[in-house]
Amino acid sequence: MHKERGPRGDGLKFFTEKLGLTQDQQAKIKPILADQKKALDTLGDDASIEKGAKRAKSMEIRKAHREQIRALLTPEQQKKLDELKEEHGRGPGGPGEPKEPKE
């Protein structure tokens, strides 16, 4: 059985299904995801940047876009997004960032 790992293919579909996005939210999030993909593709194609620097820059790109998306979510959707990150072993900021203790 294949375990779902997050928005690896169609990110908009993933967010819509998991967070119950409205049509308005989908329309606002779609260009953010497209911009993120373009930025990551450009970074991946840049042979002048070493692997470690690419990883750091990739994390910066993802974090910036994640913050843009998060700002469009309702408090309930933000909570669900946090729960999804926890399920996948990621802290509030994504991979490599520590989890915050639960209260």
C-alpha cells in the first residue's frame, strides 16, 4: 500500500482534498504553487550552486510559499495543516525544523 506523502504531484488537489479549500482559496493558491514549482525548477537547473546551498535555498523557497498559502487558510484549515505535518513527521516549519511540543 502506498502511503500518501503530501503535495508532490498536484499540490492544489492535495490541499483541496485535505483542507477543504473553497473555490476562492483554490484560485489564490494555484498561482502560489505554480510560482513555487517554477522557482524550484530554476534552482534545480542552476549548475552554479552547490548541492548544500541548493537544499538550503529550496527550503527557503518552500517556507516562503508555505507562509503565503497559510495566510489564505482559515484557523481550522491551519490547524488541519499542522496535523498533517505532524502525521508526516515534520515540525511546523517543514522538514529539518524541530517540532513544537504539544500542550
